[in-house]
Amino acid sequence: MTSPEPSADAPARKDISRNEIVYKNLRRAIIEQALLPGDKLPEDIIGERFGVSRTIVRGVLTRLFSEGLVDLRPNRGAAVARPSLEEAHDIFEARRCLERDVTRRLLQHITEAGLARLEQHVVQEEEARQRNSTNESIRLSGEFHILMAELSGNAVYARYVNEIVSRCSLILALYGRPHSSECAVSEHREIVAGLRARDEKHVLHLLEHHLEAVTARALLTAGGPGVRDIRKILDRYGT
């Protein structure tokens, strides 16, 4: 019995798969603040580390640019985005407004299964904190808010919260003080308890206090990384 011949579009599917892998890993390196605002992102080095062509890398960088995570500069290449302090204030103001609406909708639509997912996520945050895994804690802390938006049942909210929370990670890396995973976990646990009680006034108060604390940690003084070796950083995120 002869084996079926590979379909003509197999190479295209393989490229799409590679594109997605590079996108997810490079994005994760930015969100976890392994790559910091201002770090250069040379196409040749990224392609070498992930074993893909510069064409694939270019497509991934364009996608991250559309999400506000990467700056593409003519004749100067790509770099992790460096939001201005003014933009940072605008982003956090927009985030507070957006997440208040997300929470109101979530209170109307949250199910027992959804509450269980949020509680399990908080457990993951606690485990990362106990391991002193700062980068993982940073990512999980943001993903808690993204999960809330997804569970609200509004795909538009979910998309915008995903983008704005990711950009807040850049702001925290650039202007803020070190991430406090202990504060994040305890505040997230309280928010889930409020959601379970269906106490809108209390949940909105908790959320406002939490986001005010995140904003206070984020918007301190301007700073930025020095010259760093992107090869060593990306080795941790290689496929």
C-alpha cells in the first residue's frame, strides 16, 4: 500500500506553524520582560535562534508592531517598543476604563466553570511566586486580566484587554519598580472571591484599588536597559 503524497500546500502550513511558534515565543519574551524596551531585534539573530528565515521573522515583527510591542524604524531595524511617559499614562487610564466595563459584563456572564478557571489561574500564580519565578509571575499576572476579559463573552473586549495589558508590561519594565507577585496574587484572589459572591460594588472597588496599585508601581521614573546580548536571552525561548 503506497503512502499518500504530501499535499501541495504542506510547505505553506509548515511556514504558518513556524510563524506562530516564533510569534508566541518572541511575544512571551517581551511580556515576561526578558526582552526590555529598547532592546534591538535583529532579523538575522532571531532567525538563527529559532531556525527560520528572515521572511518569517519580518512577518512576526510586523505582527508585534501592530500590537504596539515592537517599533519598526526605517533603516534602523526593529526594537522592543519604548512607550513615552505620556503614552504610558494614557494606556493605564484606558485600561482602568476598559476593565471596569469588562468586570460589569463578567459579573452577568460568569459561570461556575469560569470561576474555577480563574481560581486555578490564581493557583498557578501562587506556585510561580513560591518558585521565585519573576518572569513567569509577570506574565501570569497579566494573563489573569486577559482571562477575565475572555470569560466576559465579548471577543472585542478580550482582544483589546490582551493588547493593553501586554503594553502595560512594557511600561512596567521601562518606568516601574520590580514586580510584586505577592501583592498581585492576593489581590487577584480577592477579586475572584468577589465575583463568586456576585458583589458588583465590592468587585469594582477591589479592581479599582488593584489597578491603582499597578499604576503606582508602573509610572515612576524614566529608565531603560543598557546594551544586552539578545542571543543569550532568546536561547531561553528557542523552539
